[in-house]
Amino acid sequence: MINRILKTKVGAIFGALICTLLWGTAFPVIKLCYNHLGIESGNVGAQVLFAGERFFIAGAMVFAFCLIFKRQSLKISGSAVLPVLSLGLVQTAMQYFCSYIGVANTTGTKTSVITACSAFFAVLLAPLFFRNEKVGTSKLVGCALGLAGVIIININGIADGGISFLGEGMVLLSALCSGAGSFLSKASALKSDAVAVTAYQLLFGGALLILSGTIMGGNILYSDIAGVLLLLYLAFVSAVAFALWTALLGLHSVGRICIFNLLIPIFGTVWSGILLGEQILKWENLASLILVAIGIFLVNYSREEKKE
């Protein structure tokens, strides 16, 4: 029933909007969690450990949902094991290893906009992995405008020497992993049920992050109930958004779905202003969001997508 809805054009748009809205709230909520749990920007071990716990709990949520409500266990085919494990390594472990370090060393607004680069990487590189994916002039122009938006929002950082590898650099690496994860998600979804793929990749990726964070000396004291509730919210976001996103990639082209990642900066910027009190009414932010919006329009309505 759900797959039939997601397979339609309206269902795909609605599903992608839900995913990007949820992911947009994640950036400022992570920073709030750091504040409540006393995780400092320089405490890399604790940040990685926190990321691992979030995704491991998310995977457990997916399993619990299937056992309680669907009353069935999750199984994947033998041919899907390697793609799912690769997905957990790249999209969960590597992507969020970089993301959680970066988000602690830059603003929520910058994080959300730089992360939009994953959409461009996915659109431009998709033809290398899938024959039905094409890159035309409209897509190239759209990607160029979107990247221009990413550069504009960092103008002050460049002028003030405010860009760092542990901040913006790690967020950009995270975006690269996200783009690669989109291809792995599609490959995995074509071999097994999207919900099963989501559950196993979150558990595996989360376990890798927990192990890495522990080795790095990470330690978190969950004495603040608000911090615990925010962690559970982040886990819920991952469980719902990744399951829905994986299903969409299995039903549609990578370019058509991943380009909606450009909406994450819009949602992320708004939520950063609401939850963190960041100053978002600046010309750089407005200009970058306008360029990103034009970029998503050009890519989504390219001739190649219309033909498909």
C-alpha cells in the first residue's frame, strides 16, 4: 500500500518533503543535545559515541516497529548483505562521523546548506552507476547555482578566516558520503525490502560509531532528561526518514529524489533560527537559499527527467 503511494509522482514529492523536513530539524537539535549533555566541541570521542547511540537506537526502533505492528521479522537476501553493510559503513558510520564533528564546530545554518552538496554529488555522479540517469544542461546549471549558494553563505567565513577543516571541512566530507550512500541505498533497495535495509544498516553503522567513539575515549552521562528525549527524537528522525528515503530511491531515479536534499538548507535554516536563536535574516542566507531553490527547480524539471 505504502509503496503504491510512493510510486506516484505526488507520493514521491510528499515523501521526499517529509524526509527533508525531518533532516532539517536534526542539525539544530544535535547542537541542543550537545548543550544538555555537556558534550563540548573538542570532545570528538563523545560526539562520535553520541552519533552511534542515536543510529543504533534508530535501527532498534525499526525492528521493534516491525515486530509489534507488522508482526514479522526482517530478512534480507544473501546478495544484499554486502550492499547493506557497505551502506551502513558509508551512509551511517562515515557520513555521521564527519557530520557530528562538523556540526559542533560551525553554525547550524552553514551545516544545513553545505550538506545540500550531497544532492549535487548524487545528480552529477549518478550516470556513472545507473544507465537510466542522465546529466543535461539544465541539471548542470542547476547544480552550479546551488553550489554558488553554498559558497555565498560562507563568504563571511572566508573573509574572517572562519572556515576550518573540523567545521565546514568535515561537513563537506559528510556530504560526499551522503551522495555515495544514495547509490548504495538504491542498489540495496533493489535487492531487499527498504525497511529491512534501513534497520540493518543503522544497526551496523551505529555499532561502528559506538566502537569508534569508545576507542577515542568518549563518555556521556545521561543525567539530563531533556537530553535523553532529544536523543530519542533524533533516533526517530533517522528511523522514519531513512526508511522512507530508501524506499523512494528503490522506486525512482536517484537524481529525481536526491535533488530534494536541496530543501534541507531551507528547513535547517528556519529551525536553526527558531531553536538556536541564530541570526538568519542576512543577505548571504537569503541569496544562498534563492539560488538553491532555483537549482532544485532546474534539475527537477530538466528534459531528461521529463522524458523519464
